Amino acid sequence: MLLSEWSALQPWDSPPVYEYRLGPTPLLAGNVPVNPRVAAMLRVANRYADLVGPMSPYLLVVEAKVVATPSAISQLQLYVNLVTSTPLPSAWQGLAVQPVLLWAIDDPVVHQMATAAGIRVIIYDPPWVATYLNSKFYPA
């Protein structure tokens, strides 16, 4: 919900894609011959970014969490690395890849680590986040 609300507010060049599968098929082993149909079936095991979308001059690769976590940094770095080995729509080609972490609850240490790694951090905290946190972390 956090990601879709934030995304709806952005000036995309064309609609972004949620859960965009990235990289080569990870489940192909060694020299085992696999036909294109089986490869397509195995491709559903690929990793995916929460959202990938064009906002010139960038192609944003977004990982979203309600609460900042350090693991999101390495997760997003993997997705950015996989973009280069992923077939992209022609309208996206040539755009500079910009990694983005989106969360509602910031952690200054994680924020600094992400920024130091060249990752853009966006804080988006709509009113419903307080209710979500109260129900998830502090049930009545």
C-alpha cells in the first residue's frame, strides 16, 4: 500500500511496473540443456524489484519497506546489478539506473548507510502508517 500510494504521486514518463522480474534465470544449473519453454517456466523464480519505472533521466529501481531495515540496502543493490542483465522495454533503455529505498519509518543509521552506498532514500509517511504500526507492533 505504501508503494502504490507513493507511486501514484510520481510524474512517471510511462507507467512503472510492480514486481519487475530481474536478471537471468537463477535456476538453470551447469550444462543441463533446457528448452526455451522450460526456461520461461523457471524464470518465475527470478528475483524482482518492488517497482521499476522511468522518470527521466532515470530508471528508478525501488525497494519499499514500512520500517527501514539494513537488509534492504543489499537487496536493492542486487536488483540494481541485475537490471543490466534484464531485457528492458525500449523506452527504458539508455536511462541511468537510480536505486531508491522507500519507507515510512526512518532509521538514521540505515539512512546514512544507504546514502553512502549511492542509494536515494525517500520517506513517505501517510497517516495510515500510525494505525498500521499500532496494530502490528503494539496490539491493543
